[in-house]
Amino acid sequence: MKQNLLISPCDLAQLKRQKTTGNYSYTPAVYNGRTIALTVFMAENEIPADTLEMALAEKADGDELPLFYIRHNPGFTSFQVTPGNFRAGLYLSKTTKTLSRDGLSGLFTYCSKTSF
């Protein structure tokens, strides 16, 4: 079943506000009412602070979830996905992959159907 990733103008405005203030937050990826991953959406060339990376990896590990850092282009049509913890590396090789919206949706579908 194909799923569309929709990002509302309100969500975009919130992401931009977080970027300007230097605050970032993770977003749970939910599939059929179940959290399947933690994600951090960022602009293409952004790098999260080390303390953020450690805190999010710890949170994801504690919840037994994969953590993905997802950098996006301005139009949210191309996504560079980087595994943020060991579990995410099981779903996606240890390197950054560039995915389309359908590819990102496929990754989340794969996460929902498997468990390591």
C-alpha cells in the first residue's frame, strides 16, 4: 500500500522556526498507530549538534527504535537519509542514501514490517 508523505504549510513553518531558533526536535514516524522510527528533518546542509545526536540516539535506543536523520531539499522532493543509531543501520546501510518521497515512504513501510 503506497502512502503519501504530506507536509502541511503549518509543519513547514514550525520546521523553519525551529531552525532559526536553533531548536530541533525529533518526530516519531507512525504507521498503523504504532511508532516505527524516530526522525529528525533538517535542511540539506545542516549538521545536528553532538549533544542532540547523543540524546536522540539514547532516546531511540531506549525505545528500541531506529533513528534517521533526514535532510531535505527546499521542495521536500529529495531526502538524504542517514542512520542515527545501530538499529537504523539494520534498515539502511551505514551510509547516507538519497531517496524520493516514494523511497522514504518505502523505508518507513519496511520498518513497519520488520523488527530486529
